[in-house]
Amino acid sequence: MRKVITATLLLASAGGSFAQDIKLDPGRPGTAVLRGAPDRPLTDPRSLVSPSRDDVGPVPIPDLFFTRSSWFATWTPDGQVVVSTDLTGRMNLWRVFPNGGFPLQLQQSEDKSFYPAVTPDGRTLLYASDIGGREIYDIFSIPASGGAAVNLTASQDATDTGPFAISPDSKEVAFNRRVATEPSTNLALMSLTDRKVRLLTQEKVAGTYWFAKAFSPDGRFVYANRANASQTESSVWRIDVTSGAAMQVAGGKGQPYEAASALSPDGKTLALTSENAAGIRQAVLLDLASGARAPMQPSEWPQEAGAISPDGKMALAIANVDGRNEVYAYDMVGRTSRRLPLPDGHVSDYFGELPAFSPDGRQLLFPHSSGGSPFDYWTLDLASGSTRRLTKLGLASINPDTLPRTSIIRYKSADGTVVSAVLWMPWNLKRDGSAPVVVLAHGGPTSQTQDEFDRTATALASRGYMVIAPNVRGSTGYGRAFEEANRRDLGGRDLEDEAWAAKFLVESGYADPKKIGITGGSYGGFMTVMAVARMPDFWAAGVEQYGIVNWNTMWERGSPALREYQRGLIGDPDKDKDVYARVSPLTYLRDTKAPLLVLQGANDIRVPAHEAEQIVDVLKQAGKTVESKVYAEEGHGFLKRENQIDAAERTVSWFEKYLKGQGEAR
């Protein structure tokens, strides 16, 4: 049975002085009914236990950032793997050898290298890169064995990104192009022979995005997804690469969200992520001839469709079970599925490309991390079920056995809505109400904190902070109704969800209600500013990173594409002035009492540095405690290792000073 929750504003329901600290105005959207998220048992806060261990202590912050990260990996036709990783402190491309040995660096750049893809003939490696975090991408190529990079697009007024679809003959690549002045993207096609680019679509609807997924086996067509800015609507199209004629094959009216993940080798079947009537996305197979859809592994939890094996006999379904992944292999002949024996935690990527079948179909490549286990790539032998770690991106000093443990907890928010969260529990706490708390607010808001390695959370939890990352209303992973529950109410009930996470920890007997901090980036930065401004007596300190303070200036200075996403969240600034005022932290900022640290990238195009400047100016004029740091040559988020370390050290030191009353931390 699916959970049905009536969301009414009952601030007094928490009782006691804790509820009195929350001063949110009642002028917000009325009663809402949340449907779709599966039933989840509540966690008794007194059941939390801080385990004992003698050989633990603060994890050195620089060491955490020498556990390297990676966002992209792909098989090569000869069975090796190319990864984008920051082994050198910059996100470059490396070739990893399945039989071991130090990886081979394929190119060098001060800027990030994303979306790697090898042509089917194995000769060329494509990737996208920008300059200084500005997110104006060009497409580059290098020989697959490594070598000098060639800028294939060199667009001055457009950004060209992946994921890429490459034709079977290795002569053409389909990609996503957005002209800087336009609010939508189009599907583009480039000849790899003469580098000529032409648009396959001419999108007229503002805030619409195209994503190339696959060429047909004969190279005549490209299959692509067409989605709105908030990713709540999606359809699948087949486009003739010669004429540009487009035919919709999935999604549209009656199917609010359908997105392709893979095309079978014979071109007859699409793997789809398809939203059902309950607003829960499921993995299905679409027969292109008949239009029939076959579910792979029906579940109450959201799923995404994954890859199809090279022989066309197996498809993958990836379930998101309250922040942890389960991967199922669906036998396309026998129509049965089985759960694959992958380690607990996070085993997929954010771009729908992993797990991926090896060229011979015998192995799966997958990423893995969990709260207590740093990131690495692994392979699964599909016949034996054995797994093997392919990379060793960690540092010897980071011992998973001594890192703080994570758990998924569930609690009731102010209005009774059930919220799930990831908790990092420190070692050796006393149940005496003295532990400091830091709430990690995630970005998005259409996003989710999952059980994966988090350097900031680990740094704090290893220093005795209870760290909790709630998946507040507006988060993905719990169905459409929950995901849309904060529309036109940003920093309202979702902020209550953040606060009630801290309340839950206070009720455990470990946490001190006077030592509660909050931090986050992007929407998490917005939430941090809103928290200290709207609930000034509740939070003792905050660290905001590249967050919004004024939705009107965001509209004025943001890109046309991001305006459409903003419109979907809170409406139009002219027509919805009251909403814009109510959901902008600037409205309440002078009420702030907690010391606030502001961290920002100078080249951020998503949340321009002007937002950070407004925060600092207003708080300084009001005589509040505020400090800031702006990082040159960084955009939305910090990718250069020295800046990541500096930001983390500043964050921990801020909480050490204002939650613990101590000095700097390293």
C-alpha cells in the first residue's frame, strides 16, 4: 500500500521550546496530499547508537580530497576502460587496464574533461571541456591511445555537450547544443571527417532539452530524449539524420515522463524509464513495432532503465531504494529478472551511462561508494557473480574500517510527512546531549542525497559532529507528488523538514539543541541562507556555498535556460511577485543571528557571484558575523583540488569555532 500523507501546518505539534524557535509564516500553499512514496518504518531516535572504537580520530582533510573522484567512465572496444578522474587534482582522462597497473593519462588540461566516448572503430576518443568552470563546452578529440587534443566545435556563442551518440561507422556524432542566448537546447550532428555541424531539431518551446541516446544499427536514425527544464516531462523521438524528420515513439499525452536509456542491437527494442499512474518511475522495455511495454522488475520504489547487453538478451533496471541502489538483470528472452550481487551503496552514475556491459557482454562496469567507503570503479563477472575493484582511487590513510558509519533513518516532519535522511554517526559519543549537529542540505532541489561517500560529512563526523542529510520534500527518489511538493514554497515546508532532522537527533539524547549548524551548495546554499534568516534562534552557525539569496536577481542574471527551470519552481517574477518575495532569503536576511560563511565560484553561471555579494553586503551592513571566499577559475562547485581542500577546511573551522568554540581544523 502506498503512503498517503496530508500535509498541514502544525508547528506546535513538536511541542516544547524547540517548536517556538521556528518562525515560519503561514502564508504558504495550502493542504497538499502526498502520494506515491512507499511506506517506510519510522526510526526510533533512541535506537541510534554511537559505536565504540579506540583507534579512530579526525580524518585529515587534505587526505579526504586525495581520495580521488570521478564522474564518467566508458568501455573501449578492446575491453579497456577510460575514466575522467582527478588523479592529478584536475579532472582529466585516463585509461585503466583490467589486468592492473598504473593507469595511463591520455590528456592533460587545467579544465574538466567530461562525457568521454570512444568511436566504435576504437580510434578516437571524444570528450567535452569548458574553461574555468564557465560551462561553455566545446567537443574535443584525441587519439584513443592518447595524444594532442583537437577542438572540434570551437563555438564562441554555444555550448556543446554530451552524452554523445556515435554512428556505427564512426563518422558522425550526435550531441546537445545550446546557443548562449536561447532558453532551450537542440540536437546537433557533426561529421567527424570535416567537422561540419548541423542542427537536427529546431526547438521552439522554451526550457526544452534534447539528449542524444543512440543511433539505429543502420545509422539512418538517432533516438533522443526531449525533456522540460525540471525533468518532470519527457518523450522519446526518432530523428532521420538526413532529413531531420522526427517521429515521437514514446511519452507525450498520457505518459508524462518516458526517457530512453538504450536501444537493442537489432534496433527493435528501447529500454525506457516510464512513469506510472502513481507517479513512480519504472524500468520497462518498449517494442518499437507494436508499442507494447514490458516492465522489468515492478516495484514501489523508483527505477531507471539501464543498458542492454551487446547480444540483446539482457537489460538492466536500477532501483533507488531509499537512497541505496539495487540493480536487476532482466532476461529479454525468458522474461525473468534477478538482482545482481553488487555491494551496498551507490552503484550507478548521474548520467544514465553506468552500469555498462563490456564489449563481449561478460562483465559490468559500475561505480561504487557508500557513506563509509570511498569511490572506485568495479567490475562484475555476470557468470560467476564475483566483483573486482578496477581502480584504487583512495589514499592509504583513509581506512574504511575506521570511517564514520552511515544509516538511513526516517522521521516525521512538522506536519507528519515522513522524510528519509542519511546519517553519519560519529564514534564514541556519550548520550549526554552534548554533541554538535550539522545538517547537510542537498542541491537541486530536484535531487537526492544517497548513501555514498561524502568528504565534508566524513570530515565533520570524524570530529564528533552528528551529520544528517535529509531528503526533504522537493527531492527525487520518492515519486512525483513528493518531488513537486515544494513548488512555490521553497524554504517553507522543506526547511521544516531540515529542522526536524536536527530535532530527531536531539531526541536521540546525543545532540545539543544549541549546537546545530547547516551547510549546503547550490539549492543547499539557498536552504542554508534561508535557514539562518527565517529561523534565527534555531541555528548556531551556517556555511553556504554558491546559493541563491534573491530570486529576482537570479532571474535577471541567470541564463535563459535556467530561467525556465526557475519558472517551473516558483512562477514568473512579474506575475508572482508575492511568491518571489516570500521564497527569497533576502526578505529575511537582516534577522540572521548565526555566523555565516559564504563560499562562491567567480565564474558560476548557474548562481552568479552577485548572489554571494548581496549576502555579504546585507549582513555586514546589519552588523552580523559573516565571512566570504570567492574562488577564481571555479564555476558552480569547486573542481580544483586545492580549492576543494580550502573550502572544506574553512567549513570545518567555522563549525569548530561557532559550534564547539574551538580553533581551526586541518
